[in-house]
Amino acid sequence: MERLERDAPFPVKMQGRWTDVEDSGSELIVQGSEIICFGETISYDYKLVDTVDGALTVSLKIDDQTAEDAFQRANITELVITPEGDFHAYNVKFASQFERAVG
């Protein structure tokens, strides 16, 4: 698992504009080190990048452990691209699958 600081870009495979497969009006945008989901920019301090059983995973983290529970409930905390190419984003309260936006 590799720790990358806030200003390090997300993996190339995750970069771009994505739409929720169940709600085409919901977008996830990964641009450099920024991530915008459902219209909100995610504020995080660092990310952990790993490949597990062929799945590329990125875990978003904060330095303030006392605020970790609130962070986990309010933000996307995990991004995964499966070996099949499916892109998922989730936290402790929800999960969504995204596909690359057309156009």
C-alpha cells in the first residue's frame, strides 16, 4: 500500500468524468488530485493506493483521528476499479457504481 499526499494525483485509470449507472444525473469527477462527487469537492489529507486481487483501490484519509467517524459518514472514502473495469465509490453509508461519461 502506497501513501500519497493530498497533492499527488489519483491513478490515471480513475481520472475523468464518470456518471452513476443508476442515476445519470449524478457525477463523479476525478481531476488530478481533486475528486468531486455529487457536486461536492471531497476534502481529505492523504490517500492510500493499493492493488488487491487485480482491483485498484484508493482509500481517502484524514489526519485528525478524532474526526474520522464523521469523515467516513460524510464523504466518499473508497474508490475501486475492479479487474473487469467497473468503477465503484463508497463509504460506510452508501455505494455507487460509475461508468465513464460520454462526450
